[in-house]
Amino acid sequence: MTNIDGLSSGLDTTSIINQLMQLERRPQVALTARRDQEQKARTELSEIRSDLTALRNLAADLRLTTGWDRLAATSSNEEAVSVTATAASSTGSYSFQVTSVATAASVYSTAVYASADEPIGAPGPSVFNASGYGTLGFSGLSGTGFADGTIDFAVTQSSDAARITGAGIPTIPITIDGTNDRVDVEVSGFSFSVTLTHDTYGTEEDLAAALSAAIATDNGLQAVARASLDESNRIELATKAEGSAHSITITGGTALAALGLTAGSTATGTDGIVEVDGTATTITDASTGTTVTLPSGGTGSIEAVVAGALRVGTATVTQSTSGSGSLDELVAALNGADLGYTAIAVNTGNGYRLQLTADEIGADATVAVDPAVFGAMEFTVLSSGTDAELTVQGENPFTIVSPTNTFGELLPGVIVTVNAVTDTPVTVTTERDVEAVTESVGELVTKMNEILSRIATSTRNDPNGDRSPLQGNREARRAADQLRSAFVAPLEGNAFTSIGVVGIELTREGTLTFDEQRFADAFASDATALTELFAVRAAGEGTERLGALDRLIQVAERATAVGEGYLYTAGEAAERRIDDYGRQIEAFERRLELRESTLRRTYANLEVALGGLQQQSGWLAAQLTSLGGAES
């Protein structure tokens, strides 16, 4: 709105009104500042919760047996024998000599061919090829028994899920409470019951989302069913898997009327139909990973892996033989057919030989030469496959054999890989990996210090600085106090009475220091006692004994648990205050708009009134002037 100031009064009314409105707006400015502070508090609480969850996960991982029983393994001849240590229960050393490494069987053609690109007369392998089946709902096709040529492959009927659609949500908004919150269903023979969150839902979308969230809380039901809202805003329940092997039934529940559903409603999925060379197969279970056999009506059949939903369409499928091509063409066809061996054309200097080497190693791995593939081509054994063999020396030496070059059970928790034969014994030594455990504990201490420092910063009271996000917040301070108390508390009945004895101490500032050497020395002196100081493996009869990590995990879970953790509820309370401030600010803005409009009308009326008075004043002055002239 355009304002023309002071036509009668000469006042700058726009400036006056703006200044008055600034005074009127002070309470709203204060509300906005409070809302901004609550938003900072909510964000900070959320991030502290995330940090505590990360700390809890670090503690839980370290608490596992694998977190403490780590081994460092070394080999006296790393070129011939390499070792990898995982978790183990014993340390020590073991010596052996590598007398054999595992090798692959290999054969070569007796005939020598003058050229690698001239026909050699071998028929080559017959190869099954398929493409375009992914869009039909399959993740893999493999075929056997087909003659060379095109194979007709088509999905002629799509599969579908079992679907139940409600009659429509009768009332919006609606309040869900203890009287109308349950839905009972049976999916493919398994019964489930879910409870909707108690709240008031203002839209059909919100109510449908509440049902989906309730389904998500049940891992079993979440895996097999889903809920959605159709285009007509009706609730739809459906199975995740397709085909008539899957069904869904609404068996009862107090929330059915609110959702527009009916007890006893049942639906069954629709089967998919696949044709191979005109022979149809009905697929009743289109679950992801299901393998089905699809006959062709002749000698051939296809094994198909379902990807979860079948859709109408065709795929390109063929069976073809490389034919009597050149040696290079035969090599390419053999390597593309996945026959269990690798083919190469070897230039001997006086011609070419075909060499086949088994993909697997070991004495039992052989190269099977199929006459249907190679015709009259003959082969000579180049080498037989051999197992890896270790010999443990002594008065009565013995051997250890493996079909591969890896010995996974030679030592508990240690993987030994042999790379070459040795003339002298190799010694593998295992010892506790103190360095790795120390590093893990150091990471935990560092993360905890980050959290403690963050809470101290976000809750500090600095009279000369800006207000901190969580100044005076009891929940954040409670989390810091409980973390410190839980971690440094003593453990009765342990050789190390507290973590302070092993190098982790609480400073005057409320953070932790970590003496890595002191910790490593304690670990080396009594690994069992130190482990139980952090993670008690066995509680005393009738008593609960918790190690430092056990207590830390409990504290973190009590603070962060969804729905009941005190940091979670504090964040929810902050969210409600933010919403409340927002409503107050909006209401105040409406009052301010009305107040400004009133002021503008008042000053406009003032101008009109002053203008009238000025006119009257001018008229009176003119009259007085005329009277004076008459007297003269």
C-alpha cells in the first residue's frame, strides 16, 4: 500500500508507524529467539544421540570375543608361506616343511597345427546363450539338452501379489488410541498382529503411513507384506511376493473400521506363465531367488532363477555350436562356455598346440575331454593335478594335505597359504595382537572424549559469550556424568580393580587420558583379567557383574533408545516447544498486521480531520478579513 505522509499535519506518519510497530513486535522477536534456541537445542541433542549410538556400537564390537582374542601371526619364510590371523584361543609356534604345492591338471593336443587361424575340424562346444530376460523378471537362465538354433522363450502371463483394498477411510481426521489401534492379518499361513501409534491423523496419507510404520516394527511381517494408499485414498494391503503360493487374509483387529478394512477379506496372488518352445509352465511362487525348471516339450529344459515379479514379454535365447572353425575360434568358444578349464593356443615354434588347464587345483581336479566338442582331436597329459602337502619333521614325521594351497584348520584362528616348496622347515608363530587391541581401546577413549567435550561445550554457561545450545540442559549433563561413572567404576573380584589401574584415567576437566604402554603391559601380564575388566564373560552366582564396556553400553542405550531414552524424549519435547513457538509467532503476526492496519487508518483519519480544520480555519480567516474591510 502506498502512503503519502503529512499532507495536512506535516508528520512523517510512515516513520512513526514503523517505530510503533517495532515496539509492538518486541514480544514476537523474543518468541522467535526462543524458537531459534530450541531448534539449536534439538539439533544438538540429535547429534549427541548419534555420537552416543556410535560409541555404543564401538563398545559392542570391542566387547565381542573377537575384539580381544586377536592374534598376530608371522612366518619365518613369508615368500613361501604367508599367514593371516583372525580370532583364536591359543598362541605358540608350529614348524613344517612345504613338500608340495597344489597344482592344476593340464593336457595338450597331440596334433600340431600350422596356423591358429585355419580350420582344424573340431566341432567345438555347444553354448546356451540368453539375453533380455531381466525385464521379464528373471535373474538367470541356463539350458541343457537343446539342439542348435533359436529357442522360443516368453512370459505370457504376468504374476501379481495378493491384494486387499479397503472400502475407503471413513473419517478424517481420526484419533487412534487403545480402542482402535490393532490389525490382525495372516500372510501365506503365518499370523501377525500390529499396533498403530496412538495419535491424531489429519490425512489419509498420514494414516496409511502409520499402518506402514506399524508393519515395519514386525520384522516377520515387514518381510512378507506392505501397506499403501491407492489413487482413491483407500488402504491396500498386499503380499511382497507374487503368485498363488502367497495369500493375505484380514483376521480381525480393532482398527479395521478406522482403516476401512473388513475382517475375513482374503486375496490370493496371481501366477505367472512361461512358455519354452510352446510348452507352458505355471509359476506359483515368484519370490526372489526361486529356481524353477521350464521344460520345452522335447529333450531340452531351462533352469530359471526368479527375480521377484514376472512380466509379459520375450527374451532372446539360442543354443549354438562354434562349428569347424580355426584354433583361435575354438579357444574363444571353449573359454566362453564355462567348461571347467581354460584353453590357450600355444606357439611351439613349429606350429600350434591346444592346451587345456583345469580351473580348479588339486589331485581330484581333472580336465574332461568331450569327443562331442573336440571330435577326433587327441590329447596328451602335460601334468596331473596335485594337492598341497606339508611335512611335520620329527622322529615319526607326518604329512598334512590340502586340495588347495590354503590350510584353514592347521592352527586355530590362523589361515596358512603356501606359495612354494621349501628345503628347510618354516615356523609360523602366533601371539596376542596387543597393538590391535590397544588401538581399538584408544579409538573408544577418543570417541568418548569427543562426546564429553561436546557436551561440556554445548551446556556451558558463559556470561560474556553467546548462549550455548544446551545451556543448563540436565539430560545432556546427565549423559556425560553417567558415561564417566559407568566407565571408570571399579570391578570387584578382578586383579585390575578399575580401568585406572591399566592406564585409562579421569582428568580434572572430566575427560579421559589413555596410557597405551601401561595398557599394553597390563594386557601382556594378565590378558584374561584385563579382558574381564572391560567385558565380563561370566557373572558370579546370584550377582550381576558388569565390565566397563557392559556398563557403557547400558548407559548409551538408556540415553538413546527410541521412544524412551531420555535424550530422545528431550529432543521430542524440544520439537513440541518449537511447534508451539511457531504457532504463537504466527498468531502474533496476524495481530501485528491488524494493529498496523489500525494505526494506518487512525493516522489517515487524523490527516482528514486536520485537513477539515485547516479548511475551516482558512474560511474563518477570510471572513474576519472581510469584516475588517467593511469597517474601514
